[in-house]
Amino acid sequence: MLLGIIVTASAVCVLALLVAVFVSVGGGGKTAEKEIKKEKILDYLPGDNCGACGCKTCADLAEKIAEGKCSPSACLSGGAPVAQAVGVVVGREDENTEPVRAQVMCSCTNSTAAKKYRFDTDSGELDCVSAMRLGGGERECRFACIGMGSCQKSCPYGAISIVNGTASVDYRRCTGCGICTDVCPKNLIKMIPYDTYYWVGCSSKDRAAKTANKCKVGCSGCGECERACPEGAVTVKDNVAVIDYAVCTGCGACFRACPEGIIWKADAVGASDLIFSKGK
């Protein structure tokens, strides 16, 4: 009897030891696999530690890509060739590897947007997600940026700030990870090609009169931009202009034609600085 108990207890101990060994080896294997991916990714990165991706060094970026926290196209200086090579390493070669950036498709501010009511923002308790449950936020336009900073809090690179009540992206810090697009309850943040010059700063699908009544800077859906575009890259869908970046050549015809001035332009200055200007 005693011998049987001892044998059983010994078997349990051996089994527990084997399980511990397998768990340890498995964990070590995953760590080793990540390190191998990191080193392979680092081989393809330029190695100049420019910081344009939002990381301090190329090694930091390689680690984040290996962990799945950054897109393979996060290296802006490496461009498409590096993005494609890195995409193969992490098994995301079918993904769009052109560098992208986040853009808030809304031009309203505290001074241009009509309000239904006013939040007490000093408490700091509200964010966009919770404010969405309170009638979609304090602004009359149901498509307008709520401006409570859910995207700002979610961005791991500090690339988003709230300026005059609306979210704004600092492209010098944006890595195109897309986290902010998942957080925005109104889906106002879109990923667009990093080197594109133009975007439509409005997402309102209301008719012109209704939009104008709620916001001084909304798209009227007039179609002037659509008629001006020589490539057919701009179309008016659901009363708001939309740019097809697969077709857009960056000629600026839509920017010059927009009577409402809600098509914006980004001018590159130096290596990474951008100046924003609006038409009209």
C-alpha cells in the first residue's frame, strides 16, 4: 500500500517536472523566434536611427514589428522596398506595404461647430467612447470629432493631440499602426498614403443645408472637386467628397476647386515637417 502511494506520488512529480520543462522550452522557443525575427527585420532597416517612425532606434522599431505592435511599413525612410521585405519576415507580405499615416477627416473646431450642450471637460472623466453614449457628443453634427481624446490616449507614440476641440495628428510621430482608427467611435480617422498631399477634411453625410447649419466648414457635396479632377480620383458619395488614392496623382485641382475650403493640403518642409493649409 505504502509502496503504491510512493510510486504514484513519484509519477506525479515526474509528470509535473516534464510539464514544467515543456512550458519552459515552449516559452523560450517563442522568445527565440521573436529575437530571430527582430534580427532579420533589423537587417532590412536602414540603420540610420532617424526617429521618423516614432521609435528612438531601428532596433526599437524592429522589436515592435516583431511583436506585432507596428506595421511592416512603419519605416518611412526605407519606403516600399523595406516594407515589403519586412512584411515577408513577419508573414504579412500580402498587406499593403506602402507607408501610411493617420488622418482625422474632420475640420470643425470649437469656434465653427454648433453645440447641443456643453460638457464639463475639467473633470477629465469623459472620453469619446463614453461621450458617444450621450447623444454622440456635444456637437450638433453627428459626424463631427467628439474631441475628448480617446485616440490621443490610445496612441503609443504621442502622435495625437486635441487642438481647439478636434484631434490632430503629428505625422512626424505617426507610425501608421492604426490603433487610433479602432478607438474612434465615429470612424473619423482614416489611414492614407504617407506622402499624399490632399485629403477631404469632412465626413458629414448630411445634405448641404443641414451640414451648413451645424458646421461652418462642412462639405456641401457640390461636386466641383469631382468635375475638376482630371483623373476621376474624386467622387461625391453620400453628400461628401472622397479621394481614391489609388488613382490620385496629387495635381491639386480638387484643392483649388473646392468652394468650401475643406480639402486640405500638406506641404513637406525639410525631412519630416509638414505645413497644413486649406483651400479657399
